[in-house]
Amino acid sequence: MLYFLFPLREFSIFFNLFRYITFRSAGASITAFLLSLWLGPRVIEWLKKINITANQKREHAEPIHAFFAHKEKVPTMGGILIVASLVAAMLLWGNLTNRFVWILILIVAGFGGVGFLDDWIKLRSKSSKGLSSLTKLLGQLVIGFAIGVYLYMDPQFDKWLYLPFLKKGALYMGVAFIPFVVLVLVGSSNALNLTDGLDGLAIGCTLFTAGSLGIIAYLAGRADFATYLSIPYVPEAGEAAVFCAALFGASAGFLWFNCYPAEVMMGDTGSLSLGGAIGTVAVLLKKEFVLIIVGGIFVWEALSVMLQVGSFKMFRRRIFRMSPFHHHLQLKGWPESKVTIRLWIIAMILAVAGLSTLKLH
């Protein structure tokens, strides 16, 4: 919205600042952060008032129930705080004529809506069972398919698959681009959902992922930088940088209340919307494989579940004491805060590693 003030530069040079992506990115990040801090206590109090607390006792997870006994009164569904702060910041600072802005807002709202329904059913029934796995997956698939079809039908959108360390596209996707988009969006949303098991873990890792993707988005949206780095030039990517900055600020604001010991949990409302948003940014920037690096913690958490399930079904043996991997570390005796901070450190290193691929060809 503020972007449209720059024509007033004829009256004051100050208004010219609203043209610049760097200025609006900073504004979006700060706005989302401050809005989170202001809304946080109000949202938490409202969730407590309507008794929106989580049931941490999942089936077949008895060994970790003791770790969550003290969290029975902590409200969940705090993801609405992230979504509200993020969307408000984007509506204020984003260029609303840029379609990437609306794609990302719709993804956050769509995946967040699926997560909200799941959370609401769980919390109203006072159980760990919300939407059926099939229903939740179907909702994600429909949204991912819609985005995939929209981008595929756009003749100007790049359908090439790019791999790190290569200067040119490795494979033209064609119609296979649609299921690939679905895979990235659904995979990233569920991977972040699986990571959201400890205070501050998922949202802290999101900070590093959003920050690195924001830098990539800014570079990809500049023809000069994209040419120098030999990465795909995406003319509309600048607004994805503003979005990532807003996501960074909203995540930092939520972490203020979600750090150990958490005052609120994000629930599926937050984890599905954040994961879907991160996956969409990667698709728009043509950096799907870089996402595997910068979002490495999310990938490993999801992979640990797949390995655990696969090993048990085939060999009747477990690889980890429990999956996702953060529970394995807990059962090894690591305190929750130590698990979280050490995984944050790895997430930070992976974010730097992902950025380094931009010039390694």
C-alpha cells in the first residue's frame, strides 16, 4: 500500500524511498515484528479464555509424555498471530500490483486455513485427532495443484529445473512441473509441521530459512546481480524479498513468546502456513533444490520419520529411539533447550551453505 506513495516524491524526496525493495523489506520486517509483539499478549489471553490448549499425549508416544506434562495449559493455535502479522505487513509494504505478493498471501491463508481446521477439531475434541490425514493432505494437494496449474499456464514463467552448481537449467519440466510444485509445497509444509515439536524449534529454524531466501530473492530480482551470479533472473522476485523480510519479522515476534518455556504454540495453523510459504518462495525463485539446503533441518526431521517408519515396516527395527529426530535427542538425555539451540546453530550454518551455492558453478 505504501508503495503507491512514491509518486509524491515531487513534493518530498522522502516518498521516493517507497520505491526501493530494501527500504520496504526493512519496513515490512520491523512492522511484522512490532505487530507480533503488540498482538501477542492479546492473542494469548484470548486463546486462554476460550480454553485453546493442546493435548500433548499422542498415541504411541508414551516415552515423551513426561517431557510435555508442564505444557498442558499452554495455548496453541498461535499460528494465527504469525499469519496476521505477516499478511498485515505485506498489505502495508508490498507492491500490491505484483502477483507474487498475492500468490504468497493466498498460500499463507490457504495452508493456514487447513491447519486452523485441524487445530480447531483437535482442541474442541480435547484429543490429538483433528482432520483425518487424508482430508488434511487433500486440502494441501488442492492448493498446491492450483498454484502449479496457474504457474504452468503462464508462458512467461520458467519451467526449467535448476540444480545447485550448474549455470543452466538441468531439465525442462513441461507438464511434470505441476506435480513437482505440489510435491515441493506439500513436502515443505509437512516437514515444518513435523519439526514443530519443541519450544522455539520450528520458528527459530524458519528465521534462518526466511532470511537466506530473502537474500536470494533480492539477488534474483536484480538483472545485474543475477547475471553476475549466473542464476535465473526473476523480474518479480523483489517482492518475494519483501515477503521473506516480513516472514522474518513475524517469526522473530512469535519466537518472543514461543521460546523456552513457551507461552504459546503455533499449532498446525502456523506450521502448515509457514511451510507452504517457504516452499512457494523456493518455487517462484527457481531454487527448489537450494531449499533442501537452507531448510535442511526441516528436511532431516521429515526424513527421520520416513526412515523410522520404513525401517520398522520392513525390518521390524527402529533406527531412532523416536521420530522426528528431536525426540530421539530428548530420549538420549538432551534438555529441550539444548536440542533447540543446537539445531538452530545447524540451521544457521545450512543457511550460509545455501547462500554459498549462488556463486559455486
